Amino acid sequence: MEIKIITREELVNLQKEKKPKLIDVLDRKSYEKEHLPGALSIPLDELSGKAGELLPNKDELIITYCGGFDCPASTKAAKILLGQGYKNVLDYKGGLEDYKAGKLPLESGCHCQ
């Protein structure tokens, strides 16, 4: 099962065109401090159990991300989702680090599930 990795530019374009579900797989403390606009907080260790409830549409475009290129959590999350039958899962490998490098706006606070 191959994970499709996307760049910051691809992410920004997808956000404009398709309104994907962004999944922040970092811990809640990190999410509350800063996250991509509109992202949903589902920490990696909760993803397997909560995906079906929080992401009921398995055909929806889902993009996972974590802290940056050195963080393996977004790829692990994408594999979990694909393994659960989700069809359109992408991995934004650059995560928070790359997004901030692009001087793009972040949100803070908790919109936790």
C-alpha cells in the first residue's frame, strides 16, 4: 500500500479546490498550541479507534500531517486509514514545520472531538 505524499503547494491547492479533511495526528497539547486551519485533532494513538466515528465518509479526501519531515506519525496515520478502507488519503509530510516555513497562517485553541 503506497502512501501518496503531497507538497505544501499541493496542499494549498487542494484546500482551495476540494476542501479535504485535515487530520492533525500530533498530541492535543501540540494541537492546542498551533495547527493548520480547519484541522481536526485525532492523535495517532487514538486514530484506529476513532476514525470510523469521526471520519464516516470513506470516500472523502483526507490529508494527514504531523510536526515535519522527520516525524513519521502522518505516514503511520495514512497507513492506518488506508488499512481501514479509506480510499483518498494523502500524507502532508512537511507538516507544521513546512507550513510555517511557507509563512501560512495557523490556528490555535482546541476544536477537539
